[in-house]
Amino acid sequence: MRIHTVKSAGLAALSYFISSGNEAIVIDPRRDANIYKHLADEDESEIVYIFETHRNEDYVTGSLELKNIVPEARIGHSNQTNFKYGDDNVADDESFTIGNMKVTCVQTPGHTDDSICYIVADLSVGSDPIVAFTGDTLFVNEVGRTDLVDIKKHELMSRKLYNSLHEKLLPIGDGVIIHPGHGAGSVCGGDISNREFSTIGFERANNIWLRMAEDEFVESKLRQQLTLASYFKHCEHLNTIGPPILADLPEPNELDVEKFSNLLKDDNHRAIDTRSSAEFLESHIPGSISLSITNMGRLAGLSLRPEHTFSIILRNDYEDLSLASTMLHRIGFDKIVGYLKSGLEQWVASGRQTDSIEELSLDEFGARQTRREVKVIDVREPHEFDIEHIEDSLSFPLTKLEEAVKNPAFKGPITTICPSGFRSTTAASILKRQGVKEITVSLDGLKAWKAFDFPLEDRRD
């Protein structure tokens, strides 16, 4: 048995290519799915099954995309959701033999009602399970969130998850290796470890959620606050009906400055500047949104909306167009209408004006905040803000900033803040686009603020 982990940057999503003999399966493929065919070719194996652990909310599944590349592969997912695509709606305890592997489907409701863990035995050495692909049921150092199906069912789903963990998953054996659906940084868990694999036994001994009694587990789940982004329902919908095949989408057009300028006037359009935060603050096209290519995978879903159309501002680099398009496609933001090939340089050459946003050094920011010359707008999520924040700062999370922009708090001088300057630059660009004028950004962020012992309100016990 051979296992290859495929990561999706920004989303911290983990998918898996598993082969045995000359046959292979893929679990939770990403939408840019060519990589799995490349792995199969290198392995000299044939992908025969594509399994989904659940109807994902934070990214668009690549099952149909991979089947379009490998038509003979079959898609399998839970019989607990009325999927409009796929080949096999699998039941609890149903099993498949692939190569020398026996793959058993164990339904583990809690994160969603259609959550499945895939328990794999290597029949060349015995029938006992050796590895489990646990999706969003069990992570390293965490368990799945239970608030996304319906907040009114939060307690019910928490109890379902507790029972799934203790009655279905933990009994498979302490020596079984687990491979979860997400790693550290995912919005699908509160404190997922940087380590991307574990064992049932290690998690039983060290994962705090698995040491709780049922009522404590449920109460803790009800108190847990995690990121809620508007695009989750969009992904859920696409993952139910089946997303469009990428090859069937129109290619983005190269835009001249005049056409690009007209797009900027469209309230429903977002022009994405993929340069670094520092470069954007120094000079940018008025009305553009800062999403640096290195952070776009994480921030696009938090700051943009699926109903928007998009254009990409390039730096004479078509690789950025491919990367940016991939990041958007992974979350189902498919309306990419075009790109400005030479970006800011092309804009300036046309004689048009640029804009800028002042960057504050840590010392200057601290001095202005002490003198209360700026309102500090903290764009982290509420659960981050509640732990600790700068005194008198205001919480306006990036995920809800589009809807909050008319709030009176944005009148007068403001400084946006986040841990490292990325979210705060994106937030400032959104506010600037909406007409907020007196904005500054601290790129040093809260990490530097804390490192140099500037004062914080800390609400931890």
C-alpha cells in the first residue's frame, strides 16, 4: 500500500492518493485534479474509485473533475445526502476491494450527517485495519466542527459526533494510523496540529476532545467559536449538485486598460491585485482589492463573494493568472472574466492615476493609538478578538466587512489590524473601494505588537 498526501495551499485541505498493486483510489480530491492522474501514471496504477468523506463546505470537491480525466473511475459518497452526481451512494459498513486493500465505509455523522470515514486493511498482511481516512470527523489534536449543518441542530450534531467518535472510530484500534481531511490553519477546526497524521491511540491519550464525557463534549462544542464565511453555503450547494467542469468554463480574456477601467465601475466586479501587501499599499489601481498570491488561497473566500465577477491584475507573469484562477476555482468562484497583463505598469502607462494607503510603523501606530488619534479596526474573527485585542479597538471581521462598510465607525481616521498585515491590507482595500478615505494599515500587526510588549486586553483566565 502506498499513500501520497496532496495539500491545497491556504485551505489546509488534505486529499489522498492510495494505491495497491496496479489499482488506486483518491479520497477528497481537489478541483485542480490533474495531479492525481500524474501520480497514477508515475505509480503505474489505475484510479478505480474516488471517495468523498462528506459534502464539503470550505472547498469545491474535484470528484467530477477527476472523473472527467479518468472516466472509468467510480465516485462513491454517502447515501445520507441526495447527491445529484456520482456512481455509488455507499452505506454504513459497505466495503470495496481495491488491489490488496479492503476499504470499509464507516458512517460517522456529527460534522455532517453524511460524514464517512474510510477504514483500510492491507490484505497482503491480514484483515485488521491499518489506516483510517477520517475526513472532518477526527483531526490531529481536534475533532470536526458541529455548527455548519444548522445552528439549531448544533447540540444534536455535537452528540452525534461524540457517539461517532466513541462508538464507531475509536474502537477500530489504537495502532490504526489516521489521515484527516485538514491540517493546521483550516477553518474546519479550532486547534488542528501542524502534524498531518496520527494514530487512534495517540489521539485517545492526547486529544482533549476524546477525553471528555459526553455532556462536557457537547457543552464545549456549543461554546466553540469558529470562522463562518459566506461562501460555505455556495460550496455546499455545488458539492450537492456537482460543480461545472473547469474545461467547460470560458477562458479569461486579456483586457485592455479601457475595458478594465469599465469593469472597475461595476459594483459586482472585483479586480484582484496579487502583489504583496507592501507593494499594494505603496501604489495600486484605484478600486482594486489586495489579495497577495501567497495568501489568496486563505483570504479569497473570507473577503470575496461567489456572486462577484473577477479580473486579475498581473505582473507580466502568466503563472500568477494560473495560480490565482486555481485559488478561486477551488472555492467555486468561477466568474473570472479577464486579466490586465502588465498590471499596474500598463495602467500607469495609459496616463491613469494610482492610489495608495499609508503604512504605519509599529512605533507610529502605537503612538497614534495611545493618543487616540485613530480608531483601531480589528479584522480578525470574533473568537480571535475575544481572546485578546488592543484596548478600545473595534471588531469588524473581514468575513463580514462588505456588509459593515456603512457603519459610522469607519468615519474619521482608522487603522486596520490583524496578526501579520495580510488580512488588514485586504480589509483596507475593501474599505477604500467602498469610499472610506482616512485609512492606514499596520503591516507589523498584532504579532509584533505583542512581541514588543505593547498593551493588550487579555480575556483569558
